[in-house]
Amino acid sequence: MYGLMQNWQLLCHRVIEHAARQHPERRVVSRRPDGSLWVTNYAQVHERARRVSKRLVKDGVRAGDRIATLASSTASHLECWYGIAGIGAIYHPINPRLFVEQIIFIVNKAQDRILFVDESLLPLVETIADRLPTIERYVVFDGAEKPATSLPNAVGYEAWLAEVDADFIWESFDENQAASLTFTSGTTGDPKGVLYSHRSIVLMSLAANSPDMYGFGSNDVVLQVVPMCHANGWTWPFSAPMGGAELILPGEKLDPKSLSELLLSERVTVTGGVPTVWQSVLAYMEDRGEAPKHLKRVYIGGSPSPLSLIEALTNLGAEMRAGYGSTEMGPLASAGSLLPETRNLTGPDLLSVQQMQGRPPFLVEMQIENDEGQRQPWDGESVGHLKARGPCIVSGYYGNESGSVLDADGFFDTGDIAAITKYGYVRLTDRAKDLVKSGGEWISSVDLENLVMDHPDIAEAAVIGAKHPKWDERPLVIAVRKKGRDVSKEDVLAFLKDKIAKWWMPDDIVFVDALPHTSTGKMHKTVLRSNYENYLLSRLEGRAPKSPRTN
């Protein structure tokens, strides 16, 4: 039919082609293992990504093959993603912080053929290589031509890449073909695989770059603190080059000192991560009288942001935007920005909106349902199971063991309990499995955690439902004091007294040196429940609670 628009396939390699064409000299900065910085640009990433494609074809890699990466966020890792996807193969980023058995499980589940690995992770891989029968070759980032390793058929990345030139053309193919395989963190059972199509990655990256979401532009300097292996790097490896932003990749050094140095030296304007990262970074900089003067926006995800962190960033002149999503949701489900209806708010009303999980972008539809499946109103008070649908949201897990994960209307149950305001802001009240059920009434662990962390002497806190002989469960707080502070249980309870209903008041507060986190930085509630679920029973029976573990 005449008059229709061109039928372009939405393919990942078109993103880096665009960046190389429109923003060729825009910097991509990586930190090496020795702490030094390697500076390249989008033109060079594009050139080397084509060499990756050509070298993979030489190794016999075909469309649909899975290629694993066990690596930190660097330009080499970035160019591999584009090079792998460019030939229709599937890049499979693996989180090195997963348990060893989980790594073995997902490599074998994916049947990966090649494993790209950081040199620092060779000892880990050497211990499990005999349990990875599908891996044919190991390519070592930052390694010598022949890395000092017992791994079979191992080669240094630069030597492997040097065997080919960049005379390679990426062909067009079906945009619905898979580009990435990402596994959930597996905190409840084996990790589950989610396949991202080229179409879903490009659409999500476009939606994420709208002004109310990430909104990366050519004047931004983006620090990718969220590891590339976590939920496809929050789309930032695509959204940043798509918008022409500089991309700063911190490698394996994610400690407060290293991140603070990058914030200052690279004049970072946009970054993001879990709250604990930014609490430690800001504390480190404050101790040294430093401040990230160029910072404009910080995206907080993984868990709700304490009000103290929002206030600290605001005082620095940076806007804190909450982000929400998951591996299954492509991964951005919502982000926080102010609407005309909310931008004139001040004080607690403004902080309340900022602490919510934001609004969904175009291409994500959300609704909440009660236990009977009835849709709940968007009034900010009615809570229910949060569901989402759209072209970037999972329809089934890799391998189709469980079939579709969607309801009859095509909605995916996120596993979260939430309310939605009349303006579309999502307010998470809990994970469905983390709600505290006391005497038949529900208590939100998220809301209670946020209130506890508002105390000026509390660094971090978690709330679980501990077993109780009369009330079924009661809220138990496990908290970490700020360094040098001596806050007591009575101090915290007094702080909460006028802020919550009497029946929400925690039965006890346990102070620990550190709280356990998952491989993606989220609070590990499974470990806490295992350690503390009988804590109140033991206390009531006059027995000393067992000594808990935190990792």
C-alpha cells in the first residue's frame, strides 16, 4: 500500500550506529581494575562491536546462540553486548554475586557457548568450569594474550579481537528475535530467565528517555552504578547512547571512595542505584567536605528511599527520582517526576510524593486488584496486587516451564502490594510475601521501615513479621545504627509513637552491625525471616534467641 512509512526493524545495533553517527566523540569512560581510567567514545565502541560480531561469526556463533558475560560494567562489556546482539545471538549477563550453584544453574539452563569473564573472576570460574559442559571458549577481559588460567581454550579479549577487522555489516532481521537473556536473582527458588527481544529493548529505551523518566540528553554525563548484569542495566547501556549522553562505567570498583572520585572528576549529572549506595557515598563525601556539584538527578531503585536521603540530595541541588521495575518488566515500570498538579507541593506533602515509586511511562499499563481479582480505584488509599502489561513486559519465563505468567487480560502480577494515586503515582506498601499479618490486619513493612529510617540515628532498617502466639505475627524491626550513634530501642519507639497506629508499634527492635542484601542490593528478607521469625516466641518463652547470621 502506497503512502505508509518505512518498515524499519527495531534492532539494538541501530542504537550504537546512531550514537556513532550523531555523537561519535561523546566519551565512554571505564575504570580499569588497577583504578586507572580508559577513555573511548561511541565511534570506537561501534567499531569494536562490529569486530566482536565478526570474531563471533569466525568462532561459529549463529543467531539464537547464547553468549554469557560474567563481568563488571566497562566499555569492553558494552561493545560485546552490541556485537553479540548484532548477529542475532543472545547476550546473557550473569551477576557474579550470585551463589555459585545459581551461576552453574543459569549457565547450563541457557546452554551458553562462550563465556566472557573479567580476569578478577577467573578463580571463581576455574572452580566450576568442569560443571559447565556447554562452554566452548573463555574470553578474558583485561587478560594477557594467553591468560594464566587452567580454563580450557581461554584467550585474552584483545588478542581474540585482534584476529579480525571491523569490515562487517550488521544485517536486518526480525525485531522480535531475542537479544538478551536475563535471570532473576532467585531469592525464592531457582532463578528464572526472561528473554528481551530487540523490539522490547529499543521500545523501553525510547520510553525511558522521555523527560519524565530518565530523559538522557547530549549534555548529560551518566554514571552507570547499577551493574549491567542487573535487569539489563536499567536500559542505560542503550538509553545513554540513544540520547547522546556521556557514559561513565565504574568497572568493579563500586566502593564510596571510587564512586565519589568519578562523581567529581567526570562532573556527573545523572546517576542511580539502591539507597544504601548513595547513603554511603554521601556520607563519605560529607566527611571530606566534598559535594557532587554537577549532579542534577539521582534515580533510586531496589527499595524505597528514606526521607533523609531525599532531603540530603535536595540540599545538594539534585532531584531524587524514585524508580521501580524488575527483570520481568523490561525493566522500567515507573519513575518519579513532578506533575503540574504536584510541583507546587512543599514540605511533607512533597516528600511523600517523592518517596512514591513514580508513574509508568508510555507502553506500561498498571492496575491494582484485591484478593478476589476486582480492580481497585486510583485513590491513593485502596491497596491491592499491582499488575502491569505492555510490549516490554514478560509473557512467560525462559523454557516455558510454567507457561504464560499473565492473567486473562494480559496483566503480569508483580508480586507487590500497592496503591495508585489519582495522578497515577504508584505507592508500594509491600511485597505480597512481606506483609505483616497481625490479628487479621495487615501492616506494611515498607511504610514502617521508612518511618524507622527517618530517625536521625538509624542508617538502615528492615521489618519482618515474627511469629506470635496470640496475634499470628507481630512486626519486628532489625536496624543498623549510624556510625558513632548510640540510639536505643526506647528512643526509636518514642520516635514512632505519634506517627503510627498503636497496633503497628513494633514488638521489639534488634540492633545489628549489618543487614543482609541480595546480589542486586535489595534487602534479603528471606535471610531475615529465617534468622528472626521465632525471635518473639523465644523471648516470650524465656529462651535466648539463636544467634543470627547476616549473609
